[in-house]
Amino acid sequence: MPNSRHITFSADPDTHRVLEAVREQQGLETTDQAAEFLIRRRMRLMSQRAAGPRNLTPVRGRR
């Protein structure tokens, strides 16, 4: 389910260069996608540190 919320931010030239490098490295279309990629990655790493490596694994139930 896509999230319809949008957040905007201003990037200084250094931040823009970093986002552009991440965009190219990850094969993304926009620097907004690069920012989202970095945010999600950081959230994933922080949650792993807080709860251990199993916290974001899918729960498989009976089907």
C-alpha cells in the first residue's frame, strides 16, 4: 500500500552531491528516491540494533 504523505526538505550543495551519488550508485531515478533509500536504510539499521536482527522478518502464518 503506497503512502500518500510527502515530505519536502531543502538540501545544501554538499547534501545534494551525496544524494546524487547515492542515486547513481543505487540506480534510482531521483534524488528524492535516494533520500528515501537512505532514510529507510537508517531506520532498518537502527531497529536491528534496538531489537536484534529478527525484528523485520516477515511472520509466516498458516495458509
